[in-house]
Amino acid sequence: MDESNYLAPEHLRQLEAWATAWYDEAIKADYIGASYHLDTVTVGRLRDYFKAGLSPAEAAQACFGGKH
């Protein structure tokens, strides 16, 4: 098992809440639509943004801001 990708259960719950807030922020900013589906590259980026301490709004900007 790759320990660098392991999240303790309490951090996993925090990540789930953070990801939901990220999704809401991305929709609110019109970066994505409600039917948006994550790809594996974006999942990896989100995990890294979460670990780096970005807010959901900052992560939405980092993911999509340059594309819009």
C-alpha cells in the first residue's frame, strides 16, 4: 500500500465535506454544470489541493479558473 495516498477515516470525512463544498463553489462560479463528472486527473488534483490546505473556493479557481 502506498502510504502517501492514505487518509485516516477522520480526514476522509473532512475530504468528503470539502469536496462537496468544492463542487458547490465550482457550480456557483459557473465553472461546471450539475452533471459534471470527475476524471482521475482532477481527483488527484483535488486530493493535493485538500492536503495543501486550499479552501474549496480556491481549489475550484485552481481547477477551472484558467479555463474560463
